Amino acid sequence: NHQYFNAKILEQKKGAVIISQENLEANLPEVIMKLTRKTCEQMAINAKLSIQNSPCEIIYKYCLAVHEG
């Protein structure tokens, strides 16, 4: 369920909407109908702001820590 928990972080920061696979057909039309250009832009901004570190930086720091001991 790691994908769910990653998505949950974005949802909490108003950068995504989670729809479970079993509810997709029933809920997707409603979610799409509520979206506006402005809300999509704001969600994109919120998602970008929620990024704490770049993946490259995280991997580099991990490799450095492993290498150093």
C-alpha cells in the first residue's frame, strides 16, 4: 500500500484526490466535474510545495551515509 500512503500525503496537502480502485467508476465523474482550471493549478502548486527534497538528493545522501559507515 505504499502508493496509497504516498498519495495520502499529497491529498492531505490538497495536492491530489484519492479515489480507490473499487470506487473509481462511481466517483471519478463527480471528481472530474468538480475540477476547475484554478483548482487544478492550485493542486499542482500544492503538490510541488509538498516536495521536501529532490529524489536525487535523497539517494545521494543515502549513498553517502552508507559509504561513510
